[in-house]
Amino acid sequence: MNQFEMVVLIVGIVMFATVLKARYAPHRRRGRTCGVDDEQPDTGEAARLREEVKMLKERIHVLERITTDRENSLSREIEELRDS
């Protein structure tokens, strides 16, 4: 078997394996498996995680308000405590 025949054989094997993989492996698109029901029942853990995300978003909102609010600046409050 010469080099040309070996290259053709390797290319053929790779093409055959690629076709088999495309035929029998689940297709993935944007991180989801096609053909699988995307609607999953709401589990207790999913509900808990949603509540936790909601709580964290509220906390972030409060922190943003505190840092951007000029009336309640930290340095002003410290000065008021020193004056007391």
C-alpha cells in the first residue's frame, strides 16, 4: 500500500465516522439537545433558585441605590457621627 492509498483510506474512514456521528449522535444547538422536550416540570430546587435570584437582584438594587445616592453618602454619615 503506497502513501496515496493510505491517505485516501484515512480520509474515507474519517468521512464515514463523521457521517455516523451526525446520524446517531444528538444534535446540539445553542447548548440544548434537539429532540428533547425543552419544557421541564418546575422542581422545588428550581423554584428555590428563582427565589434566591429574585432576592439577590433586590439586594443589588438596594446596594446600587446606596452607592449612587448622594444624600446618604458614607463620608457624610461618618462626619455626622463624629460631630455627635
